Amino acid sequence: MLELMFGICLLNTMCIAVQFLVARETPLERDADAPRQSLCAPVIEVVKSVKSSPRLLYHLAAVQCFVWIGNTAWNIYGGQWFTASVFHGDQNAPEGSEAKIAYGEGNAAFSHGGQARSVLQLLSAIVIIAILLRNWLRPRLVYAPCIFIGGVASILAAFAVGHSGGFAMLCMTLSVMPETGSFAIPFGLVATLNKRAEEEGKQVSTALQMSLLNCCVTVGQQICTTTLAAIEGSLSLEKALPCVFMLAAAAQAVAGSGALCLDDAPPAQVEAEMDPETSRDTMDAVSTAVEVNA
């Protein structure tokens, strides 16, 4: 584990060093003739910016929150589900006992499922980029199926997996689809929407809107964690974890339905005037979001 953490820290350091070598930032300077602002001015500016944001942003925020209730169930509690619920293992069992051996087998299956999950995330991100760059489907028709696939995986984990390690690994692999979509499509939609508004001369706050979507991720995480803590008050961990996947499935069903209702179509006159090259440019923001977040 120490070697793994050292390798991750080294990789992060290298990436940051490359960023410092390549990126060039121009510091913002305050206008000397500008009037002085109060201490509450930044907060007021944030409130005004959020208040004037389009309805699509609030819609995306709600979908993002529900999606991450389901994602958290897998990202945080997937390992415990494998060891306790699927394999009936016990971390505190004596060495050499059946429970301790089952715990090790559960961890091994969880590791294999995680590897397959990472491969699927990479491949699905590439497919999403290709679909959106070529305008084969509207973003909502890509995002919603990703969420529903995760919902099906959560339902199967709660009711059908039982003690099948292979089936559990399959469900865990499929559970990455909502996460892949949530890292790409909402942020890409916001970037595209703001690019169009900027071209029309409107004031936009892309960074603030991106931050709002990120905050919705943490809201979903807190809801999932709090729910599991409440369930564990009356059930053992082994029986409580499938209940969390029931919650994940319900949340992702709501999120998928909400994603289908996203107003992601550009205005008719803009769409009519857009040539294929311009259309490709508007989708570049989506592909950039995939590459940054995936």
C-alpha cells in the first residue's frame, strides 16, 4: 500500500509540474477607478449569478444530486458489500477461519471488479465523445441510458446477486456508467450554453455554475452516507448494504427520468444557421469535459 500511495503522489507531482510548465495565467488587476466594494459584495455577486442562471442549470443540478446518491453507494460501500454481503466475510475473524478466507476472496473480487470498471469507464467515455462530436444523439439521449444502466446494476445488486462473486463483479462494472455520464454531459452542456450566451453578449459565470454542479455531487454523497448510518441502527451491515443499493436504484431511476426531460436542444434559428463545422465546435466543450473529469 505504501508503494501504491507513493506512486500516486509521484504521478500527481509530475502532472502538476507539467501544468506549471505549459499553463500561462494572466493575473486579474483591479481597476484603480472602480468604486470600493463592501465585504458582502462577492456573496451578492454569487447570489445574482445563480439567480440569473438558466433553468437548465437547476435541472442538471437536481439530476446530478440523484445520480451521485447511486454513485456513492458503489464508490464508498462497494468493497464492504463484496466482503460482508456477497462473500459473508469478516475482517475481524481469526486467521485461517472460513470467515477470514471469505473476506480475502471478497476483497480480491472487489479488486477485479474495480479494474473492469475502470476499463469500461475509459471505453464508454470515448464512445460518448464520438457520439456527441458527430451529433448522432442529443446529450439527454446519451445521459439517460447511462443512468438507467447504473440503476439496473443497483437493482440486481440488491435483489439478484446473492452470493455470486462473478455476478457481483458484472454489476459493479456496469455501475460506472452513471458516473461517466455525470462527469461529461452536464458540464459540457453548461459550457456550451455559456459559450452561446457569451457570443450573444450576455454576462456568464461558467466557473460558478460548474461549482454548483460539483456541490450537487457532495449533496448526493451525504444523503447516501446518512441513509446507511440510519439503516445500520436497526440492521447489521450485511443486511443494510443491499438496502443502500435499493436507495441507489430508486435515485438513479428518478435521475434517469429527469435526464430524459432535459431541455438540451438549441433554439431553432440557431440550429438552422449552424453549419457542420460550427456544430462540431459547440460539442468540443462536451469532449473537453469528458477528458478533464473522466
